[in-house]
Amino acid sequence: MNNRLLLRFIFFVLGFVGMLAACALVNLAAAHFQSDCGLPAVIGISGCSDDIVRLGFPLLFWEQGGFAYRAEFNPAALAVDVLIVLGVSSVVGAGCGWVVGRR
């Protein structure tokens, strides 16, 4: 019984961390496609003079840049994004643990 419980926990952690990593990659891709000069603008090495950096998926929580400079941070959108990622990762982790437990 303890071995099965440990195996379910290990697969829960693997599913949870795997989904967190997948969500991080999706956020990087969204930042690349939403920002005017791509991912280099997000990390601050772009050569664009009028680049607008946008972060957040599915909700936009950070926007900065442009000729008429503006910086806008939305903590509520960030909180919702984090809750969505944690919820989806928990469901995927629980699903992985459930599938292993059924065997």
C-alpha cells in the first residue's frame, strides 16, 4: 500500500511540475508574439526604438514601452493567471496520480 501511495505522489509531482513547465513555455511564446519586437524586447536586448513589451497569458498583466512611454501593471490579472496555472497543474498532477493508482 505504501509503495502505491508513493508512486501516486511521484506521478502527481511529475504531472504538476511538467504542466508548470509547459505553462511557462506558453507564457514565453505569448510574450514573444504579443510584444512588438519579440522575446529580445522582453529581456531588454532588442534594437527596436519603439518596442512595447507585453506579458501575460491568458490575461495581460504587464505592458511597458513605446514612444509615448507608459508602464502598466495589473496585479489582479497576474493573480488570476497564477491561479489558472496552479489549478490546471493540480488537475493534471491529480490525473497522473489517479491513472497510476488505477493500475
